[in-house]
Amino acid sequence: MTSRSHDAEVLLFSSPHCPTCSAMRPMANDIAASFDGAVHFRELDTTADRETVARYRVKGVPTLVAVHRSTEVGRFVGARSRGEITKIFETARSGTRTRGTISSTDRTLRLAVAGAFAVAAFAASIPVLWIFAIAAATFALSDLVRS
């Protein structure tokens, strides 16, 4: 490997039994090949490489981490589209920090939970459920308001 390949790197943290990881792997490999060596791509098994998982504070799989000159510059957690995976490779190559976001599926599920709490709060007239509804909605949208 050349020293340039370590200037820009994308790490895919995955698990052998994760179907989403298995689906993203070929796409990430294909995108890495299109960068023609400008971005080094590594897949790390979270069950085998605990030290690296702890160092990057990985909480779920799949997680894509963009690293530029040994500094994390971007992160995506969850299933991602081809465009989003390409963006994380571009982030690693350029070194320009990008804001991490949750996937649209995760956001939809979180908003559905917030809606369920709101409906339950309205139907049962239990004020504390409104607090849960607001908290769930805030959790779903928090990455959009972070600077």
C-alpha cells in the first residue's frame, strides 16, 4: 500500500450475521474501486476487532467512518444508498468534515414511535405520554439541527 492510501480511508464496521452489512459490502467495494486507490477501503468485523471498534466508538452496524490523515471526518450509521456511500468516500478523500446523519429508515421508524406515543397520549389522556412523544420526535430529528 502506498502512503497516499492511508491519507484517505473508509472503514466499514460490520458483523458476519448482519444482512444490511452483507447488502452494503459489494456496493462499498465497487465504489472503492471507482476511486482508483485514492481512498483505501477496509471492512472490520466488530466481533473480532474489539480494539478498533472501541477506538472509533462504534455502537451499531453497519457503520461507515471516513478518515483523512488519521482524523475522523465523517460517519454514517445504518443502511445507506449508493449516493451516500459515495459521499463518505469523497469526504475521506477531501478531508472536509461532514455531519453524520441517521438513515431515512431509522428516522421514519423513530417518527412512527413518536406518533404512536402521541396517539396513545391523546386516546388515554395520559400527559406523561406526550413527554415520550416529544422526546422520540426530538431523537428522530436531532441530527438535522446539529451544527
